[in-house]
Amino acid sequence: MQNEELLKELRCQVAECHLCDLHETRNKVVFGAGSTNPIILFVGEAPGRTEDEKGIPFVGQAGALFAKILGAAEISSEHIFVTNILKCRPPRNRTPNPEEVARCLPYLMGQIALLNPSFVVTLGRAATCALLETNQSMGSLRGKWCSHKGILVLPTYHPAALLRNEGLKSPTWDDFQMIRDTYRKCLENSSVKGD
Ligand code: SF4
């Protein structure tokens, strides 16, 4: 079976998931959106209010800022897939708890295996710590490439954090310049994922 078919199957499986309590309060499951052959897989924390209403990731205020950053870095939406560690919204946007992360993480690992991105960018501490299985601070993790279980990962701040703290904009832009440079190299070296 082709990866796209398997991805559709995974999407259906997630849509019906009851593995943690968040299925009781969600409106819509947010599987993720984007290219099925992406260069970059962006991973955020969890759906917010607007995402939960629409079933689409990064469509609220933070999503608008994220789109602006991607535009400034000249990263095409055709070459990315965007998702979250949790596929359902935690009530009042609280931080995901360890049990929710443990239950939902296999879906992300399935997405990574099927989408096979050139690299992953984690957005924010919750996504970074869940994927890299660490408790370090974002200050020490951001802007440093690492390889985890064979996946190339670059952590940076979540756009929502930039809305709360203007001071994070400059280091985030530094990180996005690294992301842009690696994205361009991947684009040049790949006849499959290029335009
Ligand atoms: S957050 Fe993940 S594990 Fe929990 S119900 Fe939703 S899809 Fe299932």
C-alpha cells in the first residue's frame, strides 16, 4: 500500500480515537495539513480554540503569525506539513499532561514515518520535550540541530509564545534563517520534493 493510502488510514484512525480523555471535550480532531511529501514537518503543541472548531492546525492568531514567518523565510506551503503533538484540544489550552502525550505520540511517529520529511521543526517546549524525550529548557534547546531516532530535528519557539513575549522574535528569526538555509539545500538536492 502506498504511503498516501496509509496516511489516509491513519487519519481515519485518529478521527475516531478515544485513547485519552480529550476525546470527551474536543469538537474536531486536528490531524494536520499540508504536503504528503514535505521537506519540513512542523510540530506544535496542541489545537487551540479555532483549530478545534475548524479541524485545521494553525488557523488562529498564532497561525497567522506562523504564516507570516514562513513567508518572510520564503518557505513554500507546498513543501511543509503542519501538525501537533496532541490531535485534540486540551480544555482552556492547558499544557498537555504526560499521559495524553504518551497516548498521542505514536500518531505523530506514524506521521513522521509516512510523510518522511527531510527534517522536523518542533515549535515550543511541549512539542520539543515530547519528541526529544527531554526536560531541558527551550533556551538551551532552540536553534540547535539534533538527531533523535534517526530524525533530524530543530527546536524553536512556538508562534503563540512570540505573541506573549516580543523578545522571543529575534532568536526565533535566527532559527528560521537556519531552517530556511537547510530548506533551500534540501530543495536544491531533491528532484522529488522540488517544484
Ligand atoms: S489527544 Fe490524541 S490520544 Fe487523546 S483522544 Fe485525541 S487523538 Fe486520541
